[in-house]
Amino acid sequence: MQPSQLSLVDWRRRVNEMYAAVRDDPDHEGAHTRWRQARDQLFREHPQTPLLADDPLRETGLPYWPYDPAMRFETTLLATEPQEDRVVQAGDDGELTMKLIGRVELPETIGGSLDVWWLRQYGGGIFLPLRDGTSGDGSYGGGRYVLDTAKGSWLGGGDDRIVVDLNYAYHPSCRYNPRWQCPLAPPGNTIAARIEAGEKL
């Protein structure tokens, strides 16, 4: 195993620990603040950071909208009609295969629903991307990720329930560095409403 691979293992371990701390903390807003601080430290100091060496975000930290408790909810994973798997290019990771496993309804104040995907790579994991009314006008035009459990981001749930907190919507690595190719939000993960929560430009 090469040093860069060891640092990637460490990056994923630390991301897992960040989300484990969030799941264990009943103070949702405080947990979000601590998650942001830990994420800023990773992006500033870790060898696997997607930030370029001269990116000012290393000093300022990543920008977010203020925490909004209304953007956190627990919802049922609803059944959907079967679809063909989606195959997307992911740079050094090669092709990623995404299988649609259900959808989640968003609160009435937002409207719409989001498809929930299963990534077949990395041993599998839930993937919940989002493209909303802020995409290209407040957040990255390609969309953001709410959950990517193969990489460690999981906020909780069980059986057929998922905790969704849009305050944790974050930009994929390709927003910061052209070295990465990221799977972007497909049509079933695109909504018109502006989600002014989570990471912003």
C-alpha cells in the first residue's frame, strides 16, 4: 500500500468519525457546528484535501448557510418503479454503477421528492445527491451531496427510515479540483426550490 493510499484510508476514517459524532449528539445545531470545524480542519491540513494549495478556503473555511432546524427530518424510503442502472464516469475510480432503490418525500415547505441510489462500488452504499434552485446561483452548479454512505456520510435511520438533514448538503470534490470527476444529480434528484442550507459558494 502506498503512502497516498494510507492517507486516503485515514481521510475516510476521519470522515466516518465526524458523522458518528453527529449521530451521537442530540444537539443538532451544535453537532453541525462541530462537524463544520472538523471538516474545515480536514480540508485545510489533510494530504487528501481536494483544495488546491493556494485555495483561500484553506484559511477561511468552507462557507455555509446558517443552520436551519426545519431542514432536518426523518422520512420513509418509498418504493419506486425499477429502472436500469445508471453508469457514470468517476475519474480515477473508473465507472460507478448506481441502482435506484427508492425515493424520499421532502417536507411540504420544500416540495417534491429525491431519488435514493445504491452505489455498487466500495462494497455498496446509499447515495443521495441534490440539485436545487441554488445550483449555479449560490451553490455548485453540478449539485451537492446529502448522503454518500460509501464515503462515510450517514446521519441515521433504520429499517425503512432515513434521517435527512439538508444542512449537511456538501459540494463534491470536483467543485474544488478538476482532478476529480463526480457523479452529479440526475433528473430525479433535481428540485426547483432553493435549499438555502448546507454548503454554499
